[in-house]
Amino acid sequence: IVFSNLDGKSFANSFQTDVNVKWNKNFSTRAAYKFYDVRQTYHGLLLEQPLNPKQRALFNAAFNTNNSRWLFDFTTQWIGKQRLPNTSSNPEQYQVDLFSKPYFRLLGQVTWSLKNFDLYVGGENLSNFTQPEPIIAANEPFGKYFDSSIVWGPITGRMFYAGLRFKISKTKN
């Protein structure tokens, strides 16, 4: 780990927009987009900051029944490409591309709600996308090229869950 003062320029510009629409009392959607232009001087060159996606987008749809007994929620996230740290001085088998690939994450949950508790089931990373080989030289943990710092995407696959949520309300005296 190297801690040092910046020798050069850096800047960060960002833009975000979102649209929320409540179509009726039961159905709503949200769409959002973020753009980041974050640059920093590395070895005399003003470059995009690594591991920081330049673009992101999100879409969410939520629906509940008239009696609010059932709630359905679905979200998709798009993560754009991101610059990766330069590994060109490593042997070829320990090099990574200059940019990551963009990817989608899909998440969903269904909730059955009663007066004092909710039962829910859901899933994350439903498309099962994972970053291939997130650790460089994983088979040589004490070697010169071992590097676990270039994680740009999900490293765990599809996950399902279920749960029970109790509602506790405080009564006024």
C-alpha cells in the first residue's frame, strides 16, 4: 500500500437523473441514471479513476394488491464498463483487460403481509453473472503477482433467500 500526495490534477464531475412514476395506488416505477467522470493523475497521465463505473442505470417496478397483502418488487441495475488498474507489467497469465465488461444485476422479492408479520422470498443476482477470476494468481497467495484488489463485479452467483419479519408497534400511554 502506498500513501502519497497527488502529483498532478484530479477532478470529479457527475450527473444524475431519475424519474419516479406512481401509475396508480398499486403500481409504481423508478428509472435512474448516473454518469461519473472521475479522473486522476497516474504517472503523469490524467486517467479515469480505476474501479469506478462511468455509467450506471437502474429500473425498479413495485406492485401491491388492493389490500396490500401481497407486494412484488423487481429491480434491474446496469453497471457500465470501468477502467481497471494497469497490469501490463505482469506476465501474460496475470494480466487483466484495461476495462471491465458492463453487466446487469437482477433482484426481486415477493412479500406476503399480515397484520403483525411479513413472509418474504427473493433473489439477488438472478442473471447469475459473476466476474471471471476475480483474484489474480489465486493459486499463489504468497507470490509476487497475487492481487485480490481488482474486483469490479459480483463474485457470488445467484442467491435466494426467505424470511419472516415481525412488526412491533409501540402503544401510546
